[in-house]
Amino acid sequence: ASEELRAAREFVLAVVQRSGMSLQHAPQELRADREVVLAAVKQNGYALQYASMELRADREIVLAAVQQSGVALEYASQELRSEREIVLAAMEQNGEALRYGSADELKADREVVL
């Protein structure tokens, strides 16, 4: 990576640790940077919406996002929105998150619904 990109990465990493939603202003390459995105979603789960599609399918990143803000489940990949553990973690943080779960069998699952 160029010296300029390394410097930008350090700056963006410092910013998203204080304000996760600042990820929306980051260059595209940094929205695909796992460490930057993980820091952003740990600060504000909604920052997941600005992550690259690849990172929206990253289990650890999505789990961190929904543990911080359950309704961030809306921005997870289709596959992770139907994963029981992810949906339960999201609902533990915010019960409204169930509406973003994508599998009908999850909505019929007593443990998930209750």
C-alpha cells in the first residue's frame, strides 16, 4: 500500500473508533478493510451499512455489529440474516431485529420468537 493510503487508513481507523458512522466518508478500499470496519461496527453497529458487501458477509463483523445494535442485522448478507446465532444475538440486543431475519423457520423457532 502507498504511504498515502497507509496514513489515510490510520486516520480513518482513529476516526471510526470514536464515530463508527464516519465509515460512510471513508474511501472504498477502507470500507473493505476488515480492521477498519470491525472498529466502526463495534462503535456503532449501523456502520455495517457502509461496509463492503464482502464484509457484510463476514460472520465476526456482523456479530460485532448486531451485538452493538441489533437492527444492524438489516445490513448483513442474506446468508447471515438466516443464521440462528446471529439472529439471536441481534434480538438479545433489540427484539425488533427479528423482522430483519430472513429465514421463515427462524420466525417459527420458539426460542427465537420467545
